[in-house]
Amino acid sequence: MRPQTSPLSLLRGLTVAARPRQPPRRRGRPRRHYSAFPPNARLNVPTDFSKTPLLHHTSQSCLTNPELDPSVRTSRTRRMNLFQAVNDALSTALAADERVLLFGEDVAFGGVFRCSMNLAGQFGSERVFNTPLSEQGIVGFAIGAAAEGMRPIAEIQFADYVFPAFDQLVNEAAKYRYRAGETGMNCGGLVVRMPTGAVGHGALYHSQSPEALFTHIPGLRVVIPRSPVQAKGLLLAAVECNDPVVFMEPKILYRSAVEQVPTTKYTLPLSKAEILHPGDDVTLISYGHPLYTCSSALAAAESDLGISVELIDLRTIYPWDRKTVMESVRKTGRAVVVHESMVNAGVGAEVSASIQEGAFEMLEAP
């Protein structure tokens, strides 16, 4: 007669049988569930903004920029960080053209990052003012003002908050010219500013880099500056542009990037890339904050490996300067694209695909 087995012992047996045998754990090293690269890797150290060659540390280096108008090259400079350069550009635009308006959440107060500090007191509450917490309303109001001939500068407090305004940007701002027909009406002169990228403890709602989403939309320009000099010149060019411009400011650079900036009004060309460092062996393409990591990598490659690197700042990522990029890649035969945004269908994917199409025969390898 078979001995009786309790349900509990059967359950225990099933549990043991269902559990796979675990291999013995190796003693010593704990299991790693994160990057094995050491935190003190050479390119993981913080950028020394006081020494980086990407910033103009003297007035002389600032004013020798060949893109500046000759009249600007004789002007004075002032040491500014990026948010101060943006503030200076906004003040310059408001003073130069009474059609310019500036508005957004807490803009009259000075904004989260102080980019609009003191402007409401200087230019009045009819030109610099707060709005309700409605990104769709902010951009919709800006489109209407631009369509009536004004030059509105709308601020989205963080790029992470722009998504409710997508309908206005994609279906209204970008397409306004197509439905206006021969009337010549447009909403050019519209600038939508927003801080972008990761910094500090921004977490999920203050760290996104959504610039690639705007580069899929014909009718918009998308600009990301790398430094205070670039921020002022490109922002003033955006205000004067007759296309709607999405102007994205890397917030990690607001206080860290400091350089000499011309105090007078000047503009820098939109949709024109800049060669920051000429080279012959490989083309390194980037924009915004990652350029500082690229600059460190460039220095290491040249000193340790003897590789000559050409570094290009796209500046305007849509429509971007294909001519400059293709000429460089055809010369070097190699290309690396670096950016902070999404990998899938991102800016890097578009630039890489365009290089394959436009310079394939000159590449050392696909």
C-alpha cells in the first residue's frame, strides 16, 4: 500500500521540481547590472569650460570671427554666460523693433532660468508678459500675432512641456504658408524658445531632447546653439527670419558656458554649419552640448593616436547644411555623428543616411 502524501508535501515537490538548478556563484566579483566602464574614464570627467577651445576666452578671439560683420569686429565685448547672452539678445530685439513681443509662463518674472530678467520693467507689460499654463495657448497666440505682422518670441518653460503645442506648431505654424496661397500671408517672424537636454536631477519631465521630432516638419527651422556668442547671434537671426523657428537652448550650458560676447547687435547665419577644427582623417559632426565631449575626444585622438579630426557644429539641425558636411566627409572618408537626442529616427540617423547617399563613393567603408 502506497504511503499517503500530504498536499503540502506535493506542492513542495512541485516547487522544487519547477525551479531550475542555479549555477554556483563565483566568489569575489559581484554581478554587474550597469556599465562596466570606470566612472573615471577620460571622457567621463566634467568639461573644464574655462579651458575649452570652443569658447572665446578673450575679446580678440571673439571679434576675429569671420562671420561677424566688419562693424561688429570693432565693438566692445562683455563676459556672459549663455542665459545672459539670451537675455541680451532678447533685450536687443525688443529695443530694435517695436513689433517684437516676449511672453510665456513666468516670463515677466524673469523665467525659470532668468533669461527674461528685467525685460518687463524695461519694455513694459504690453510687450513682455506672463501667460496661463497652456503651451497650446501660448503657441496659438504667437501664431496669430505673427500672422498679423508682429514678431512674437514665445517661451516654453521646458522642452518637455512642448508636446501639447504640437498641433499648433505642426498643423498651423509650419503649414500656414501653404494655405495662404497667393495672398503672401505667413507666420514668419515667430520664434518658439525652449530649454532642452539633461542637467542635474531633471528626471523624466525636465531632461528630454525632443529636437528630432521638429526636424520631420517642413516649414520649420530648428536651431540649437553651443555657446553664448552663438546663442545671441542665432537668436537675433531667428527673430528676423521669415520662417517659424524652434530655438532650443541647452540648459546645462546656461551658467557653465561663459565667454566674451559682442555687446552690439549682430546675427549669425541660419542653416549654415561651422567647421570648428579642420582635419583630414575623420569628420566629427555634432551640435549643442555634446560638442564639448567631441572636443575632448578630438584632443585625445590627435595626441594619443595621431588622428586628424575635423569637428563640425551643425547649429541649425533643420534644414541642415548638407554642403559643408558632404565636402568634409568626401575629404576625410570617415564620419561620426554625436547627439543627445533619440537614436531611432533622430538627427544622427538622418545625417548618417544622407552621408551614405551623398558621399558613399568616398567613404573608406559603409
